[in-house]
Amino acid sequence: MPTLNLELGPRSYPIYIDSALFDDEELLSAHIRAKRICIVTNNIVAPLYLEAIKSKLTKFELDEIILPDGEAEKSLANFERIMSHLLANTHGRDTTLIALGGGVIGDITGFAAASYQRGIDFIQIPTTVLSQVDSSVGGKTAVNHSLGKNMIGAFYQPKAVIIDIDSLATLPLREFNAGMAEVIKYGILGDYEFFVWLENNINAIKSGDKSTLSKMIERCCQCKADIVANDETETGVRALLNLGHTFGHAIEAEQGYGNWLHGEAVATGMVLAGKLAVAMNLLEVSDLCRIEALIEAFDLPLQAPETMSCNDFIRHMSRDKKNIGGKLRFIIPTAIGKSEIRDDITQETLQQIL
Amino acid sequence: MPTLNLELGPRSYPIYIDSALFDDEELLSAHIRAKRICIVTNNIVAPLYLEAIKSKLTKFELDEIILPDGEAEKSLANFERIMSHLLANTHGRDTTLIALGGGVIGDITGFAAASYQRGIDFIQIPTTVLSQVDSSVGGKTAVNHSLGKNMIGAFYQPKAVIIDIDSLATLPLREFNAGMAEVIKYGILGDYEFFVWLENNINAIKSGDKSTLSKMIERCCQCKADIVANDETETGVRALLNLGHTFGHAIEAEQGYGNWLHGEAVATGMVLAGKLAVAMNLLEVSDLCRIEALIEAFDLPLQAPETMSCNDFIRHMSRDKKNIGGKLRFIIPTAIGKSEIRDDITQETLQQIL
């Protein structure tokens, strides 16, 4: 089976990508250290996959936490709920958490694993495009705060990532498309060849062709793993993975978490970053058109919410984690397949494009 | 000035121990990376030292969070309050937090630093015996949960520890004595010579003799630094530092945080661990008597609360972080200056001593 490895010395771990992995008892058990497990999932994923996975893990002592679905649930309140569950059920330091679900479940479970008794093992089993190609790999864990997305969290790596691409078959179309924003992101920020491959495979992807999806996810995970291996805690190149996220997080925070899906906000954010680049004469208009066309092919929004003013954006972006010394920093595409970090964007340029 | 170094590769840091360090502008500034600082302290310490320290840091942009005093404040609610303050004031990843106060302030500030935007710098300025000899060194950060002490946290190292022993002059006697429990702990668990030195210096310590206090704190920090350098995340020898804490945490949780001071609970916990050792024929009764005498010399309690049953203890201890595979684990003194981790304590032996 296609297996990548994220190389981080003692924190290295495998990323398995294939069909029918939820039936693979040996694989599901391979990275569990002791006899207790707690699965964290949500009320959408649980009816689909929880029993199947539990039936393969009967040799462990297992319980579960089922959160409501949605970005609004990635909260400190639900983090506390996980802590209370683990304590009430006397889970020890040798328990393994399993995050079964999308990015919300992966992020909050990862932060819970990082913090419970100062750190326990966890495994990512992502079930959405977004979490399979992005959030489950690389150890960024977090919960949201009303004043900013992912503002409370930790860099904390899982013991393994198990990606069963069959789980995408049950994903609602809107969520599938939202995840495609993160896929397209890899092409724009650093992989021209992959961008072209995506342009040529739109139909195969949309029809859910397994071999195409498998290739696509593997390529994204490889890209992510390469970047994270070079810069685990985002002191440099890892920031490029935030392409589209500076504007995107502002949209999500302003609109209320969950009203725009994360991937939808990132899609618009990438277009805005592209417009910024064009306004600064850093990107050809024709490249921006190709970016917009690919994003649109997956029915993703190209325009910021009409109700959001430039000041609304700036208010949220002033809290962006990338900012240094109070200066806004943006990831700017300078061509398809090339991007850089800039902190020299003027208020006027922002006003012009927003 | 006496300066120790905690050797942890890229996470190494200095521990400064001396008088009048709050006047040392250069030292206070030395480990601050950018231009913004947020000091976290409490309503007891703030009137004593906050202005003095702020007056030495005028070249930085500085704000502060003043929490109420007490162990009950080491909560997820106050952790969230710190997060909200930092976000509302648009602190970035380059902000440095300063923990000015005792163990509660150090622990909660450290966890806030570990979690804010997935990790920012922090400096420990401990002002109590307990925090100077124990909690400020070694990177254990946490908040409490109603079901267990320090159950939510991270291993996250400060950039420096600045110990001004003058701050002990303002410490209430009960708190001073409680801190002595952690001092005595180092003697019992691994340093016979230090235990004897303590027996011989009871009066000098009680009278607040600066040179004696300085020596005492340095010895404790050296002991802690040596152990942590060998086992940062407590996979082995670091657990010995929990001598007295298994019983102690149970007392604290059962009595409500703050009713028994942490050090008082640890003092009783060490006596109970000693009694366990005697009951198992692992410790001479005469050694237990010397331990009790030294603890009593600092007016610390030798007996568990009368209202606590053996079952009360076991209920709390079953959630202890040291437990593996559901088995209770205790640190047992086998002589003054020697201790070991045991998981073979029977319910009967526990009933006998509780």
C-alpha cells in the first residue's frame, strides 16, 4: 500500500493511504501502545464508521466521545469535555486517542492528546478530503477562540495517519469541494506539475475515481510531509502552507465558524492573495485566471462576503499568527507553483482588492 | 551570581539565583526576544513587585494580567481568560510571557505560553519557596481539573528562570513552610547529605538567613535540573520527584484546592509514603522518625485529614498520572536519600497505613 513517512527524528510517523483500511485489523492496532483506547468522533461520522472500526479493535478496552459536527464545535468547551470524559473514565498516560473524522475532530483530538496529563499518544483517521490532504498530517493541533481560529493549540505529532479513501464516498459534495481548495493550494504554492495534473483530472476527481483520488491524496501528503520535515514548528517555509488562510481565517471568524466551510474560505482567500499579487505586479493575470478557473470547477466561491469591509478583514488579520512585530504577513503566489511570504503590503493595496 | 544551566539541547536555559535581581535591568531583559511582553501575576504579588519589575522593562511594550491568588485559580477558566486577554490585545507569536509569582502563576502561565498560537516564549520569575525550588524549573506546566490536579498541561520549557531570594522576605510563614516540604523532598528522595544539612540548618532557614536560603535553593534547583536533563518528559527517573505527591494530590483534590496548601499535602504524603515503606519492610522506623521530625520542624502536618477514608484516597489515586495499565504506582523511600518506584502495593497495606 502507498505509505509515506514524515521524517521528524524520534517523532517520525507513517501515513498509510489505501482503500479498505478500516477492515485492516493489524494496521489499525499497530500503533496502539497499551490496552486502552478512546475514539473521538462526531455525530455524522459515528453512524458511518465507528462500529466498523470498533469491531476491529475488540482486543482493546475502548470507549468513545461523540461530539456534534461542525467548526463551531472546535472549542475550548469541547476540549474540556474530552478532558472530563478521560478523567471520569480514569484513562491513564498510556491511553491512545483516535481521531475519527474531519479536520475539526483531528485538531481538537490532537490538542486533547497533547494536553491530557501533559501528552498521550494519538492516531489520525481522517475521513474528509480536507483532513486527508492537510490537517491530519504535520502535528498542528488547536481549538478556535471567538477572536481567532486555531489560536489555542500545540505542535503535537500523531503516531500514525491512516487514510482510507473509501470514506470519501460518504462525504457530502459541498465538503468534498471545500477540501479541494486545500488540494489546489499545493499546486499553487509550490507544484506547477500537480496544478496541471489537477486541471486535466477535474472530471475523474469529481466522479470519485479511486485511483485518481488516491494519487491526488498521496501527492498532497507528500508535499505536506516534505515541508513539515523541514520546518516542524513553522519558523520558515511551513508558513507557505497558509496560502489563502490569512484572508480565509478572517472570513471564517467574521461570518461565524461553520457558515463558510474552512475550504470555501481558503478558496476565496487564495483568489484574494492572487489579486494582491496581481495588484503588486508579482503575478500574471493569466495565472490568476487559471487559478480562478480551477477553483470554480469545484463550485468554490471566488468572492469575499459582500458584507465584509476592508476594515473587517484587517481587524481579524491583525491577530494572524504569522504576523511579526505587529506587521501583517501574507503568502503571495508569484506564479502557479511559486509563492513567497511578504510583509510589505500597503493598506492601499488591500483596499484596492477588497 | 550562582547560575545553573538546565541542559536540554536546543531547549536549554539558565537558572539565576541571587539577591536584588528585580533591580537588574540587563538580566530581566536578556531573554526577551521582541518588543512585547505580558506579565501574568496575582493580586498578592502584584502590589509587592509588579511596579518594580515594570520600571526595569520600560523599553518594551508591556501589559499585564492579574489573577486572584490561590490554587483554585489554576483553572481552565483562567487559562481561557489569559488567551482572551492576549488575543484582545493582539499579542503575536513573538510576545514573551513573564510568570511573576508562585507555583500557580508559573504553571498556568507556562501552559498559556505552550498553547497560545501553539507556543510562545516565557520566563519564570518565581517568588515562593515552592516555585523557586521546584515548579519553576523543568517545564511542567498545567492547570487543574476538578477530577485531578495538573491533569491538563504540557511539557514546555521557559527561556530562563530568575530567582530573587529577596522575594521570600514577603512570603507568609505558612507558605514558606509549605515550600519547605518540597525542599525536604529532595533530601529524602536522593540526597542524604542535603537532608543532614537541612537538619543542621533548621534555625538559619527559619530565620531567613540569605546565604543559607541561597545555598538551599541552589541545591534544590541543581537536583531538579540534573533529574530533568536526564528525563524531560518523565518516562523514568523524573517520577521520583513525585515522592509524597500521590497521596498529596489526593488530599488536595478531596479537600478542595487551596484548603490544604500543596506543600502541606506533600508533607503528609511523604510521611504516608514513609509509612508504606515501613509497612513493607523497606524503610527503617528510625529513618521515618527523622523524616517526620524534619517535616514537623517546619510546622507541617504529619497526618491525613481525619475525614478521608482509604477509599477516598484510592478513588483519587486511581487517576494519578504515574499509573500504568490501571496499576497504582508509588514513590517509596527505602532510606533517607534513596527512593524507588513501586507498583506492587496491596490494598491491604494501603488500608493498614491510611
